[in-house]
Amino acid sequence: MPSLQKRLDLALELAFTERYDSLRNEHPATRELALWRILLPKCFLSIQDGDLFAGRISHPLVGMGLERHYFGYYCNWVEIERLLADSSVCSESKRDLEYLKGIWQEETTEARILRLYPEDVQSLYRDQYSEDYNFIASCGPRLSGTFFDYDRLLRGGIPGLREEIRAASARAGEDPQREIMCRSMLEALDLLSDNCRYYADHARRLATACSGLRRKELLQIAKSLENVSELPPRTFHEAIQLMWLYVLPTGSINYGRMDVYLGDFLARDLADGVLSWDSARRLLVSFWRLLIAHGNRWNCRVVIGGLGRRNPDHADLFAKLAIEATREVHDIMPQLTLRFHSDQNPELYRCALDAIGEGCTFPMLYNDEVNVPAVASAFNVSREEAEQYMPLGCGEYVLDHMSLGSPNSAINLLKALEVTLHNGKDPLTGKPMGIASDLPLRAFDELWRAYTLQVEHHMEILGRQQKVEYDELGRHRALIYESILYDDCLARGRFLLDGGVRYLGGINETFGITNTADSLTAINRIVYEEKALSLAELIEVLDHDFHDHPEILRRLRDYPKYGNDDPEADEMVQRVHEHVCESARRQGGVNGLDTYLIVAINNSSNTLFGRFTG
């Protein structure tokens, strides 16, 4: 009787792993390029009904990426363990899975980083599947918030990039690293051209089974792909298609100043009669749906408007089209973001408000007259560079294709205060957490000092953690495609994390600023100013959830809270905020980073932190 067990198709994963294993000791670029040739075009998925562009992708059990679940060289442990436990999977397939597991337990980029973490960093590590939110601080590796120079890609196309790389190669002289970099970049562009031709052939095959409008659409996809495989894009459709096929395999999930790099193509097609406004909107709506299908609700930033655009009139055309597409799609992706200033076309702001008024979550609104000077100060860069700021994810900022600032750690300030009040113990478990305070806390200044030492202790660990992750990722992966479109990799002759990127920074996700400040205001009032009870007595009341002390709860609730234009509450929030910002900033220079900044977050993890705090 034939076996009912199924044999898994693991050919791609096995080929990838065997090739990696054979190239462990080769240059990261040599290894990475060989592995891209195994993954592509096999990971590309078929063009779906209704798609007006090619570009969907699958993630095998092992592969390459940037974000947390697909970081560096990754392995999908959850799926592998599920398949190993599945009784319907045959023994041969399970042996293959065990082989994959055996190699990648030691060789994922995350595993390699974990081996390099100092002990104090190890204690803060949480993997991407962790549901443990009972901590002051946590960390985990990824490379989030990348923004490529799509304008450079589209203005010169693949041939323009080849020309730039060959010029850089001619300057290599006796620099073998530059020579390796340039050679691998050229070969990576050859693979990109091959990918375009692969999808062009695929679109033509699909077209043979279609008629009418759908046949015409598929042939247009094929034509655009064939053209951009060797020539700079000439049309709006070609530009979107090249941009999308370049970024899709890399795992980068933010898309920068789309109005700048697509505006000229849109304006020319409208002027030449290649597109009508409605047909252009139809193309962009289809692209929006591809972004949604690719999916990452924490990212997927598309930025329009703002200072520092080279082509504001053409960019404004695209910005208006993007808002219309967002109104039609009415989804939480892409995260359309309108930067605005007083000299900008006011119609864009009105269109954005109309979209929001209809119930669209996006576009988000960013005032450049506030943000640009703030970015220049925080990043210590020129105003010209600051005008290229990119918001992303949960509110982090980076500089468009100039800086990296991956948010690889988190701190819960309210938990830091709670543990400080309990002298280095977690009140939920009674176990040690953080650092104990030697201060008697007889005055508010002593409490403040103990709290700030707790925050600084953890921030110092997290600053070191960020640099360890960047360094090992740079040793393990060359990040070839990323390096091609980032300043100043070509000029320096170095890959992105081997000294190539212009500004290398880190970001800490910071939670609980307002609640921590309001708590400190209340403690200062009831204990130190009014002396209604001692700090020890207040802690006892808090630990018993105000049992038999409703009057203390009422009293604490009545003290000033931030958000009510109360100077006392506002001053405390400013004090807490400035302290954590400066505490983070100091870790940049200490750890060889250009910046180490915070992002104040209140989107999802803060809710989970609430279950373990207070």
C-alpha cells in the first residue's frame, strides 16, 4: 500500500544551504551573490489577475532579508518545527529539515550575533517570537528603516548604475575591497536584468491565454520589463516596474520620496498623451495593491511633499495622484506621508485633509518647518541633508539613502521607575531586575537620581548591543543591492556596513514617557512636598492596588497630568524626555555610531507592557 505521507519540496532550501556551507569562508559578497542566484528568480511568484505590474515573492524556509523575521541569513524556525511535528510529513523530508536546522542553528546571522553579545546584552535579548514583556529593556537584531536612492536608479536605469560602478572600479587602484565590491555590484545588476527578462517571458506566456484588455495589460508589463532590463526607464509604468523589481527581493519595505522619483515620468506621460489622469491613477492603485499584498503594517512608507525636492511641480502632480489612489484603496498601507511647509502648493494639504475626513488613516502629516531644524540638530547635519529626512515605522527618522537607524531595542521607562522604587526587584515576581539603588530616597532629587541611573544603566547596554549587531551583519552579508543605492558606498569603495554608509546610527524604542513623568509628579507631591505618607508607605499601598486606600487613589488621580496645560506636569514630561534623549545620545559617540536616538512609541507594545507594569 503506498505511503500517505507527503514529501516536501525542499530543493531550494537544500541548494541554498549546501551552497552557503561550501562558501562559508569566502568573501561575504562572493557568497551573497552566489546565493542570490539560487533564490532568484525561483522565489518570484506569478503575476495575479488584475496586477498591472510584475512582482510578488515567496519566502523560503531559509534565505536572506533585512527585517526581524527575515534578518541577514535567516531560518524560519517556527515553520520548521511545525513540519517536524507533522505526522503527515515523510521521514526523508524530516531528515532534510533536521539538516537545515543543524546548519542554521549556528549560521543564521542572528545566531552569530548572539554568540558575540556580552553577558549583559544577552540578558536583554528577546527573539522575534517572544511574548515576554516583563522587562525594563530588550533588544534583538534587524536592519529596519532602509531607504534606497530610487531617484538615482530611475534616472540612469541599470545602464546608468553600471556606468557609475565602472567609474568607481577604475579608481580602485591597489584597493582589493573596492574591486570586489564593484565586481559583485555589476554581477548583481546582471542578475537584476535577468530577473526583468524572466518576468517579461512570464507575462508573455500569460498573455497567450488572454484576450482583450487583459492581454494588452500583460504585454505592457512584458514590454516594460524588456525595456528596463537594458535601458533607462522612459515611462511611468517602466519606472514603477524597475523600482519594484529592484527592491522586492532585498526585504527593504519603505519606499522614500516617491513623488520626486516618479513625478517626472508621470508629468511627461501626461503631457505626451501616453497616460490620462484616470489611467495613471489606475496604475498607481494597482501598485498600491501590490504593496498591500507584500505587506508590513508597521512600515511601507511612501513620502510625498516637503522641502528639498528637486522637481516640486512634477512631484506635486504625483503627490496629488498618490492621495487619490489612497482614497480609492482606503487601506492602512501604504503609509502615505505628506510633508508640508508654508511655501508648498496648498492644494496638497487640502487633498490630504479631504482623505482624512473621509476616514482614511493616511496621509500622515509632518510639518517641515518644525521637523527640518529638529532633524538638523538631532543628527548634527546640514539643513540641506536634514531636508531629506524620512519618517518610518513607529515614528523613527533617518536621512534618505544617507543614514541607517534601525530600532533594535526598547526601554519601558515606567518599569524602570517601578523597579527603582522596589530597589532593583520586579514587584510582580520578586526577582532581581535592573540595578539596586544605594540611595535612601529621602528627597525627590535622590529618587530622580536613582531612576536616571536605572535608565542610563540599560541605555549603555543597548548602545553597545546596536554596534555589535551592525558589525557582525557587515561581516556576514555584503548587502550588495543595498550598497549600490546608498551614499557613500561607491565613493568610499566599501559595502554598506563595512564603512560605506555616510551616517551609521541606532534608535531605541522608548515607552512610557508621559506615564513616568505623571507618576514622578504625583510621588513628588504626595511624598516629598505634602508629606501625606512616606515613600515606603506609598509603595505598600501601590503593591496592594490601593486596597482600603481609595482616598489615596483619588488624591493621586487629582494631581496634575500632562496634556492639560499644567506647567508642573509639562515641566516633568520635558525633564523625563530630555533625560532619556540625552542618555541615548551619549551612547552614539561612545560606541562608534554617528547617532543613537530614541523614538517615543505608543502603538502596540505599550499595551502589552501595561500587563506587566504597575
